[in-house]
Amino acid sequence: MTYEEVIFYVVAAVTVIGGLGVVLSRNIVHSALFLILSLLAVAGVFVLLAAEFLAIVQVLIYGGAVTILILFAMMLTRVRDLPTQVDGPQKPVAFLVAGAFLGTSILAVTSTTWPGQTDKIHVISFQELGNVLFRNWAIPFEVASLVLMVALIGAIILARAEEGE
Amino acid sequence: MIPLNNFLVLSTILFSLGMYGVLARRSAVMILMSVELMLQAVSINFIAFAVYLSPEQFTGLIFAIFVITVAAAEVGLALAIILRLYRNKATANVDEADTMKW
């Protein structure tokens, strides 16, 4: 086992432990903290895939903005007495469905041979990425910024207190 | 060199965890967090395929950037909707938002 693989298994284990914490923890704040752990570990996975830019964006946007927003949502919608039942009555069915999905997907993934697989990871430089993003994908990029603006305006209008509230 | 399958299996596990969370949880905020886990799994998949199968084009990498953008917009909007739900029903529990249930 090379050192690369050792690092991968460590990072993957942290990711999965974080994910388990998110879905199994009974305390909603603990869930959010596990989510941060998992998201940072995913940034590590991106580094192993030689996608440094994505790793940086991951830490900035997920590790920073998204988790803060989720913690805000928790703070603003706090119910006085914590609900004793955090999972609905559909929990066993959910477990079955997710387990079945996991089993079939892993079976499908491991029994497929992917064509044209490279045997050396080519590090994609920031310059290359920027070139492709702003030349070949310029219109989707602009549409993405429009989506962000529309979401922002929509969020403000939705969350604004109406008169008499 | 880590085999491609390792990344795919990791992303499958993460996606299943998110799926379980979405189906089992009652709080809207918890469902939102589980959706984030699923989006992470999708990003890992996109990037792994881009790096291993088409390193010259890396379209998957571009897609992962868009996934992150849309996820940011989604979290903002979801927060606004949860706030509105909380203001109308005094709860963030999705089971109680059943006005349109037939």
C-alpha cells in the first residue's frame, strides 16, 4: 500500500464518520458539526484527485458560508423543548431503501471496467481551468451568476417579515 | 495511484448516507444537511471521472463548480423557506407542513 492510499483511506474514513454523524446524531447542532468535518474531509479527497481549485472552493464555500447558513437556520427555528423523536416513523423503510441503493450501486461500480482510464493523474492548473471555464463554458457561467442573484432576491422576499407579523 | 473504484465507492457510501438522512429525518434543517451530503457525493463522482477518464477535457470539474454554485443558491433559498415555515407553523418539522396533502 502506497502512502497515497493510506492518506486516501484516512480521509475517506473521516468523510464517512462525518456523514454517519450527520444522519445518526440525535442533537441537531452535533449534526452540523459532523457536517463540517465531513465537508472538510471531502476537500481532502479533492486534493487527492489533484483538483486543488475545487478543494479551496470547497473549504471557502462549504466550510464557511454553507455551514454558517445552516447554523443560522437552526438558531432561528429553535423549538423550545428539543423534540425527543428526531426521526420519523418511516425510519426502517429509509434504512432499507438506502441500504438497497448502497448494495446495488457498489455491486455495479465494482463489476464495471471503465474504458480509457489513464494511469497517471494529470494535475489541472488554475490557468487551464480558467481558460476552459471562461472560453468554452462562458454562457453557463453567466447563467450561474444569474441563478445566484435570483436565489438571493427570492430568499430576501421569502424571509422578509410582512406587515403585522 | 489510487484506483478509480475507491473514489466511486466512497461517493456511493456518502450518497446512501444522505439518502437515508433525507428519508428518515423530520427536521427540515436536518434534511437540508443530508442533501448537502448527497451533493458532495455527486461532486466527488464528477471530479473522479473527469480526472481519470477525460483528463484533457475535464468537463466533470466544470460541472462540480456549477454543483457548488447551485448548492450555495439552494441553501440560501431553503433557509428562507424554513424561516417562513417556522413563522407560519412555529415548527421546522416537515411532517407538520401538510396543508397541501390530499
